[in-house]
Amino acid sequence: MSDDTRDVMRDGGPIFDRVVLIGLGLIGSSLARALRVHNVAKRIVAVDASLDVCQAVDRLQLADETHTDAAVAVRGADLVVLCVPLGAYEAVAQTIAPHLPNGAIVSDVGSVKEVATNVLVQNLPAHVRVVPGHPIAGTEHSGPEAGFAKLFEGRWCILTPPDGTDEVSIERVAEMWRRCGSMIERMDAPHHDKVLAITSHLPHLIAYTIVGTAADLAEDAKAEVIKFSASGFRDFTRIAASDPTMWRDVFLNNREATLEMLQRFTEDLTALQKAIRRGDGDALHRMFTRTRSIRRSIIDARQA
């Protein structure tokens, strides 16, 4: 790492001159706010295909520039962050590839890293540094109005740089997320996808299924489900209200790890079903005691 880079890390000055955020939904707009609050970039540029979103970004003063054309926006950028659904990565990468300057860093915020990394590496020029990332933070809301600067505080951000990526580029991206309040972990992309399949992707799949089951009930029963929703069902509806496009792309692009975890879940669910049918209270108590300890561990880790 150069002395200049160390000085920036130490004195809190801007890490990047021109940061381009492509996609200004919840994560993109929250990142824009956090970059501004923590003096991470000299200039923040917002790109979104929707003119309405760009107008909202201007109204909220989230960026110094707004564009609907990513090719124009990335000229002169030293960091570009893709905050779009995974299904759009290839088209975005091909659009910006001819216009990225030498040494520019391209990162992202997607929750499936192996496919994301492969798409970026295959479609971007060799003079670009690819440093994929995944901030494990979010809400069920979307759009530029839903973002807030503190979204990433106390949350993990996982970086999955390909082998051979230079350490300076990785550290600059890591420092950006640290400034935004995140804790940093590095791991290889396939391992990330397996971990997130159980901690994030499977829970969302279950939530969508449970809420969908409730939606299929007869109208009178459905009204009572809504009226008498307990905290558990309310939590499922919050998760199931997440962006449908984003989650469609997650499951299509992490299908193997998700299906493996779904199979394990199905086997465990079958065991619980048998315990209930047999009246095996001891088996149920053992399971509930073991899972209760997981919740306590999450609280102790301040991730609740």
C-alpha cells in the first residue's frame, strides 16, 4: 500500500475522487447518504434507468450528479458500485466496460457472489479491479426515499475478491465500508453463497411460502389471519415484502446452495412432523432448546 493511501486511511480524508452508484434503491441510496456523511468521496454520481428515481435523487440531494446513461457516468470514475438486481449485471457491465478508466475499481452489493464475480470478471476489461462485496443489511422497503445513512452501522460487509486482486484496491473498498460503520470479512465466493443460503436465502424462501399459504386461504380465514397476526407471522410478512425482482434473481443465481439447504430443512421439518404426530415432547423440547441458544448467540454478537 502506498504512503498516500495510508495517509488517506489515517486522516479521514476522501478515499475516492469519483464514486458512481448504479441503481438507487434502498442499498444504493443508503450508500450515497453514508458516503456523504463520512466524507468517503469527493464526488458522488448516481445512475438509474428510471427518470423518476433520478429526479427523486436530485430532490433528496443524494448525489452531485445524476444520469440515466451509465456509460457517460463512469467516465473518470475510480470506483463504480453496482446496486442493481443480479439479472442486470451483465448488461450493465457490458455498457460501462468501454468507458472505465485504467485502474478503476468495480464493486457491487449483491447477495450472490460467485455468479456476480464471474459476470463482472468476464465482461469488464483487464485494466479494471473487481472487488465484489455484500453488505448484510437491509429492510423490506425500496426506492431512494427508503434509504438512510446508518443502515450499515454495526453490520457485516463480506468482500469476495477474485484471486490475484491487488490488496490496495481491496483495502480501499474495505475502508469505504468501515467508514460507513460496517465490519469487514473476506471469504471466497462459493463459501459466501453457501453461508448466505442458510442465513438469508432460505429464510426468505420460507417467508414467501408461509405468507403465500395465508394468501391462499378462504377470504374469511384470510381476514382473521391479518386481524390476529402474532409477532411471528408479522415478521414473516416483513421479510416477504422484500423486493421481488431482487429475490427472484437471488434464487435463480444461487440455486444449488439454496436447494441443498432446502433439502436439509425439509428433512428437519419432517422429523418435527413425526415428533408432533407421535406426541414426542422430549424430541420437541430438545429441538426448541437447541435453537433457542442460537438466538442468544445472535443477540450476544449484536446482530439482533
